[in-house]
Amino acid sequence: MAGGVRWVVLREKDLPRAERAALAAALRAILADVGGTLVVAGPDPLGGDAVHLPAAGPYPPPTHRLVGRSCHDEAELNRLTTEHYATISPIWPTRTKPGYGPPLGVAGLASLVRASPVPLLALGGVETPDQVTACVKAGAVGVAVLGALMRAKDPTETAAILNSAYVEAVTPKLSKPGAEAPRSPRAGLRPTVPTQGSSLTARSGHGRPQPQTATKEAT
């Protein structure tokens, strides 16, 4: 949180429900101090109102305040109905999920952004500021990060670096002194996905559920 993360996706699906619910409550208290959001992987919100679902289901999605879904291609995006956002992955090869893919690349991300009925968060192999910038320029409203943060010697510093790259990428540049700043092409999407300040999403857990790749392993 100190590094700018404002969405956290809780996986840890191997924990008993009571332990997972206690962890969710503790995380919500931390996130509340910075106006953040806890998203729980799976249909059970563990006492909250935000979930992230795998591509495989359930369909139709539950009616919570915030519902996301993991997607990996246009066919899965076309199945979305009332979801508020989706992650799209993998953008690059990922050490968290070696061999998972094939990677979409920046061009693939841009194509799926154009096809998607909801805002997309880029996921998979996002580890550097340049990658964050590329995802934003391709149309993603944010990035979801797991390995880069969980392997970091200083997660706060890593989060701050990635978040700074995001902020710089979405900040309009003035073409000349006194010129009006151009509107961000994502401005119309952000109210749909209330990132409350940051579009850097931290994902925790042991990788995504198959057959989808979905919930990852998000904000």
C-alpha cells in the first residue's frame, strides 16, 4: 500500500474458509486507510462485495458491487455480461506461470482492448516501468502484478516505481505552453472501474485456476 497499490486480489484458495475470511478482514482494514479495494478471487466475497472470477465460470456472474473476470482471448471477452472489468493475460512470458500462453504481446493487448466490452487490466509478465507504459499506451486501464512484487527485495519500492510509470503514462502531455491538455482516451472507462487513485493491482496467491488462467494470478 505504501508503494501505491490500491487494489489487492486475494487468492490463497488452499486456506480453510475461516482463515481466508480472517485474512480478508485484515486486508480490508489496511486498504481502508488508503481508500483501497480488496477483491476476492472466486464467487465467495468473504464478507465483502468485490470478486474476481475465472474464465470458466460461474455464469451468470454474481451481483456484487465490483465483479471482474479473467480472460485470455476474444471469445472469453465475448462471454462477458454484467462484469465491471476483466484481466487479459498473459501479455508477456511469466515466471509465475512458466509456459503459460502463448503471450499476447502489446499488439494482442491493443486488439483485445478494442474488442472488449469492459475495461481491461493487463496481466502476465509485467515487471518493468517500460512494460507498464506499453500496456497503458495499448489501452489497458491498469496492470495487475504478482511476481514482480512478491519476488522483490523491497516491494514498496517496486510498487512505487511501477505506479509512477502508470501515472506518467496516463498524465496528458501539453504540446506547447498554454495549450489545452488532451483528454485521456481512458477517461470514459475509469468511472466503470473505481481504482481510487492507482491502477496498479497486486495479486496474491498460488497461481490461477485452470482451465482459464483466469483469476490469477487482479488491481
